[in-house]
Amino acid sequence: VQLQASGGGLVQAGGSLRLSCAASGSIFRADAMRWYRQTPGKERDLVATISKVGITDYVDSVKGRFTISRDTAKDTVDLQMNSLKPEDTAVYYCNGDFSRYYGRNFWGQGTLVTVSS
């Protein structure tokens, strides 16, 4: 499984970005897809999760601002980020839980999101 993240960039506070995670024909096999973020010197933190049946969950700090969605036809998982804040600045990673099919999780490469104040 290959996961390819894209959509990062520089945006002003209050702006929006849409991240996309493209999978190599395997989204339907994932039990869950997740977005994480990481800043220098800190651990990678979970941001949002979407289950195989479409149940979503978010870390409190992004609730009401971020939306995770899955498009099985396009084989992507997107993260719509609105009302961005400087503290959202991080490298964002997508992760796929393919435990049942492949016995492991897979990570995409990171995409940098920078929110200026």
C-alpha cells in the first residue's frame, strides 16, 4: 500500500486548506484512515479518524474546524481544514490501518502546513 499526501502550503490565519491522501487502490481495505500532525521536537499527534463505515472522530482542538472524508471512487481520504490557526502549523501525515488485510499500518509522506498570523 502506498499513501501519497498532498495539499499543504502556506496560508494566513483564518484561511483554509484541503489535504488529500491518495491510496494505491486500497482505501476500501482500510479499517480506518487517520491524519496525524507533528511539529519539530514533538510527538506525532492524532488529528482525525474516519472508520471503514464512515464514523469520524477529531481531537478537541480541531472539532468544528476540520472535516475528514473518504472518497472510495477516487481512493482518497481528505482533510478539509477551515479557520486555520498558527498552532495548526505542522507536518501532516496520513495513516491507514490495514491490519486485517496486511497486518500493519501504512504511512504517507508528510505535507507541510504553515499558518501565518
